[in-house]
Amino acid sequence: MAPADCTPEDPPQDALQRARQAMVATQIAARGVHDPRVLDAMRAVPRHEFVPATIREDAYADSPLPIGHGQTISQPYIVALMTELARPSASDRALEVGTGSGYQAAVLSRLVAQVFSVELVDPLARSASEALRRLGYANVTVRSGDGYLGWPDEAPFDIILVTAAPEEVPPALVAQLKAGGRMVVPVGRVWDVQDLQLIEKDAAGRVSTRSVIPVRFVPLVKKRDS
């Protein structure tokens, strides 16, 4: 019998812990994500705290999950892959475009000095901020705003992760990337297979782009479209 404080939407903590460890072993490490700091962060962050209670038992499934407002929490492997591609270091300042549930920001927060996260949908920005604060991710700041514009007041950034797909890389984000910085972004139209890109800016400000894998993300929406 399950403990009295557990419901079908709230599995026992030991079961969630086992599921999270299995997620990292079978969905992430087995697919080639090897950075030990990234793997440790994925083992540590409770993904079930960033999904709706009604689907908490599916939190460690190998798939994106709906979080409301037409948005999703990304597949765990994609979160880990994007994080590894960004090559986070402890002194980095990171910008996330598309806070969503707050899960990617929580993972990043364990790997960098500061995370600034922008979310267009006000209710998601509020709920993510509350979840991150409740769980103790004190180095994450969330605000509601247009991700296409980035966060110019806090730029430049060592890392930029974009968790929704623009049709083209927003120039403002490239401008806010620090020399030596890395941006990971899915690019393409919503009904097409998109291209996950690693964009790097060298010490002289030259920008290079590498295609990584085909992906499928929700679109990055501009403020005027809302």
C-alpha cells in the first residue's frame, strides 16, 4: 500500500528517484551525453516538480509533455543534449529563451553562476518562477517578455539556450552572445523538421554555426503575435 500522503498523481519519492536515475542511464547517457556535470544535474533535478500533477507519473518518460498554454516540457534527452552542447562552466552567465515549466533553467542553474530566463506566456513565467523559488534555485531570475529580444539589460551572456523554434535565429540573441559564447537553438518552421544548431562567437566576434540533429519544437512566438 502506498503511504497515506501519496496519490496516483503523486508517486512515492523513492519510485520517482529510481525513475530519474533510470532516465539518465537509459535515455541520456546511453545516447551519447557524457559530460559528468550534465549527467549529475539531470540526476539531481526533480523533473516531476515541473510537470502538471495529473501527469506526474509520466515525468521521466522519454518524451516531451504538455504543460498548458500550448507549450511543452522538452524530452529529457534533448534537455541534456542542449545543455552539453552549450559547454557550461561554473562562472558562466546564461540566458534561456522560453522558460516554460522552469525545468531547463533548473538544470542550467546547477552548472553556471546565473540563469536569466524569458517567457512570453505570463502564467508560465509566474508558475515557473514560483516553482524555482520553492525548490531553492536561487540563481535563476525569470521575467515575462519577448524572447526574440533576449534580455539586453543583462547581456552579454556566455550561454544562450533557446527552447522554442524561431524560423530564423533572432539577431538580438546573436548580438547578446559574448565573445567566446555558445548558443543552442532549434531553427525552422513549426510544421517542418527543424535543425538544432550550435552557434559560437569567437574572440574576434566572428560567428560560426553547426547543425547537430533534426528536432521538433513548439514555435518561438513574438510578442506582437500573442
